[in-house]
Amino acid sequence: MLERLNTFEKYVYYVLIILLAFIIFVSVIELALLIAGGLVIDQTYRLDNHEILTIFGFFLLVLIGVELLDTIKAYIKKQEIHVEIIVLLAVIAVARKIILLDPYSDMPLSDMTLWGLGFIVLCLAAAYYLIKKAGVAT
């Protein structure tokens, strides 16, 4: 019974890899079209601030997808989860959130939101430092 369950689990991981690879491929094409559209359609051959922020956010989103793909591949190969990669994914996700913060939006950011994001960054940095120091890495 456990052997069948492990086989099923492997098939699920392979399906997840295929779907995630397809999503990353489509996202890279969409990112290229977004950059080309921002540069060519506007006829000024430059990007506005909001377009640059959108592209950075999209770029980091694709990077998160690639790191997730790497995590799933590592799990299939060695049957272990690399904590360092997971923490780096969290750092990228929080950095993406901070980069995309719009201080000029209609809804101003509260002090607690900024303190919370700062605390999360400090905790993730401490976790990464401790993982590197302990030698629990890829």
C-alpha cells in the first residue's frame, strides 16, 4: 500500500513540475511582451515608473516560480526539502512585496504594516544566517 502511495506521490510531483514549467514559460513570454510593449508601443522608447515597477514585480514572480521548480526537482532527486531554498523563496517574496509598495496610492501604508514587513525581513535574514552557519544547506 505504501509503495502505491509513493508511486502516486511521484506522479503528482511530475505533474506539478510540468504545470509549473508551463506557467513559467508562459510568464517569461508575457514578461517579454510587457517589456516590448512598454518600449515600442509608447513611441518614446522608455518605460514609465509604474511600468518599471510592474516589470520588476513580474520578474521577481518568475524568479519565485523558477526557485519553486528547483525545490520540487531537489525533492524528487533526494527526497529531502532544502530549507535554505525555502527561506530564499520567502526573502524573494517579501522583497517583491516591498518593491511593489506604492507610497503614493490612495490607501496609505500604516506604521504597523511597515514595522511588520521590517520584522519579517529581519527574521528571514536571521534564519538564513543561522542556516548558513549551521551548514544545513544545499
